[in-house]
Amino acid sequence: MLDATIAEIEAHVHAGGWDRPPTLFALVPAAQFAADDPETARRLGVDQQSGDALTPIEQDELPEGPLDEVLAQIAWPPSVIGCAVSQEIVILPPSAEAELTEDEVARRAADHPERREARLVVGVLRGGASAALLRMRGADGNDDDLLTGPDLAPNLVEALLATLI
């Protein structure tokens, strides 16, 4: 359920292209969404028979600032059973990171000749479940490299879970 929702969010964000700011999504049960807002649900093809499906609801643009500090100011109502965020990141190969101190990695990653750009989408549920998907930005315009895994962004998982407490 969460993996499919994260993939849906990434496809939605990907359709808007690259070079976008971080985007936050509330995750609500599709059946609850259909009951609370039947007209919008009908337009989106969501119904009360959606079972365990989740409906991602894109939030307003996040304020400026480091993402961890922005997330620390967010608290969701009980009707939101999870949340997700999409953000673009820069990845360096381990060999490049070994040449730099931790502070230098943060400062110089965007300009490093071996960098790779990617979009990371991470989602969590109140029970502690999490999912992550990483899309590598292709130098030749092909963005088909998708990676998933429970340990792609443990710090971001922790920050998102803290918004649900």
C-alpha cells in the first residue's frame, strides 16, 4: 500500500519535471477521503470501496529553510495517517565522499564533477512503516533508474515520523 502510494507521488512529481522545491503530501485513507469530500473524490476516481488504498494530498509550498527544520514545525491531525515528501538531492560516489570532510560534502556536492542528481520520495505511516523511492536524473534525459529500499533515507524517515506524533 505505502510503496504504491510513494510510486504514485513520484510519478506525479516527475510529470512536473526537474528543479522543483521539496513537496509535502498528507496521506489519508482513500475511503475516508471519499466520505469527507465526495465531489473531489468522484473527479479523482476515488470511492469509499478503495479498501486500504491511500490518497496523497499535495500540500502548499513549504517555507524556505533546511527541510529538517521545516518538518520539525509540522504536526498532522489524527485524520492524516501518514505523510510523504519529495525532494531533489545530489549524490556523490563513495570515492568522492572519501576525499571530502562532512562539511565539504555539504558545501561542494552540487559542484562536484562526479555528482548525480536524484529525486527522493519518502513516506511514513503512523504505525512506523516507511517506504522510499529514488529516481536518478539521467545526463542524457533518460530518468529510468529507480531504486527502492527501506534504508535509503533513515534521517528523513525519522523526521517525517516526528510530524505524526
